[in-house]
Amino acid sequence: MSAMHMSVLLLGRRVSPRTQETCEIFDQLQISAGAKVPSFNPARPSEHRGQQQTMGDQDLPGVLVSDLEGPHGICEDHAEDLKRHFNLITMQDFLENKAQLGPKIQAVYIWGGRPAVNQELLCSLPSLKIVASAGAGLDHLDLGLVASFGVKVANTPHAVSSPTADLGMALLLAAARRVVEGHELAVSPHTENFPTDYMGQQVTGATLGIIGMGSIGYKIAQRARAFEMKIVYHNRKRRKLEEEEAVGAIYCEKLDDLLQRSDFVMLAVSLTPQTQGLIGKRELRLMKPTAILINIGRGLLVDQDALVEALQTGLIKAAALDVTYPEPLPRDHPLLELKNITLTPHIGSATHQARRQMMENLVESILASFSGLPIPNEVLLK
């Protein structure tokens, strides 16, 4: 087992030795700088909690968050853990007192895409060292702009890959077997008999085309193999031969080939200027009339107007989307009226375990940036 996977207990939970080392070095740096901060032993969280009560938030490094509660705030379950490491400053408090709080903020903690990081904010934070963003997607950040201020960026790709792959397969199965329609039929007060011709698409033996064979795409392939699916994929870079063989995947250099061959098309690619509108009218026409489109990437990967038309006219069989644009869709959007679509509210990483791991990964990266250690999951500008 590698050092990254070994762990110790921190605050009653398992974290990597890097976090322990970072916490210790960070405390030493604060003490050497003259800050009145008692030493923190991550192996004795109860001792640390007692020290926290006597030291006050002002002795901790400032971290900007969107809010401490509400639909656009950080996970409330995580707040107390974060407060043990940082002085959490909400966006509202910052905006009300920029002159005093701006120089104290050393990190921005992005949760659910908030707070937004723009040039105005960056100019107001002279002590900023890192922008730490939960999740794998980075389309909400201008990486070049952040880098121009000498600020690091980190995200949490490994924490989200397994739960997002799980959801991708859940959506595939739900759409193929018409699970949502079946539920509505089963619970309807008007149902007297179950129709014998209520049928869906078979998954076993079908061909799955995966667009985007990164960590999430590859985990989807691993799961699909257990369903005895044939797997083809399209990616910017071809996977190693041994990786392909491990999941039985065949590389399609051309996206058109994948679309024509697949019974299910799974979008697991990042949103970039190059991938925006990747699936439009032309691509939908290349798909089989029995094909099902699944999107767990970003809403803007798909031309939604073209998708509505394709679903209404039978150009493709069905779609299952965890992401749309905007989110949520306007309540009168035509996608919401269709029976051959399954929608979920962007919940790819929404498990208690994944969200806690995301938080712990962000804390680890922030502490590393403060202490000058290598930053786990640092995003490098290409």
C-alpha cells in the first residue's frame, strides 16, 4: 500500500499521512512566525478541540467560503471540521469589510461552484495562495487568470470518480429499463393492470460508447464490463493497451464511428471550448434510433434544442441527464414534458462518503499550500 493510501485518525476520521505532516509543519510555521497558536497533534483531536476554545478564530488562516449554511453554502456537516483548521469568512462578511478581511484570506474554498472567482475578487485578496475547488470540473474557473496572480488551484477528481461512475450506470439502467415510467405506472391510482407489452432495452451484450475515458470514464467501463457490455470509447488520448484489455475497450479514433456503433452513448468528458456542443443535430442523426444518450459531464456538452427534437421525433430512443443548462431548467422547458427522458439534479458526487472525502482533500491541499509542501491534486495550467 502506498503512502498516499495509508492513513491515520484525524478528528475521528481517516486521513493520509500527508495531511498529518502538513498540519504539523503548518503549526510549526505559525509558531516560528510568532503566532500564538498551540501545537496541533492530529492524532489527539480532543486535545486540539480544547485548545481551539482558548485561541479564537482570528489566530487561524482566513479561508473564504460562499456561506456556512443554506442551499449555496458549504456542507453544514463539514463546518465544524473546517473551523478547526481555518477562520471561515463568508462572502457576505467579506463584501461588507473588504479592507480588513481581504488581507487575511489565504485560500478560497469553492463548494458547488461558489464563490465565483473573478479578477475583482483576486485583486481584493493580496495574501491569497490557493483556490481549492470541490469536484473534478473546472469550467467555472479561469485558470489562466488565477495563475496570473501567482495563485495555485486544486480540485478533488479522485473523490468524485467512483460515485459519478455509479450514477452513470444507474442512469443507463434506469433509461434502458424505463424505471421512472415503471414506478409511475406502479403507483398510479388509475392503474388496474400491468401491460404485458411494457418493455425496455436490454443492457447485457449491448454496446456502450464512452466519450471521455478519464478516471470517471474508465470506472464506467469497469462497471459496464460486469454487465457483459461491449465497450468502445473516444478520448483525446488513447489509453494504454493493457488498460484497454483490462476492461475490453476498443478505441474509436473518430467520434462518428462510436456514435454509429453504440446502443448507449455516455458523456463523461470535461467541458471546454472544444467540447461545448459536442453532441448536436448532426451527431444525434448518426446515432441508432434505438440508442440512449447519457450525460454525466456538463449540460453544455449537448445542444438541448437538438436533443428535444431528437427525442420528440424518435431520432433516438431516450436520454438520461444528470446535468443540464441551466440548472435547474426553467419549469416550462420542453425536456420536462417528455416521457423518454430521465433527469437527476446534478448528483454525480452526492454521497455522504464522497462529499466528506472531497472536503478532506480540499483541506489537505490548502494546508499544503500554506506550508510549501507539494499540493495534492494541484491543477497545472496546460
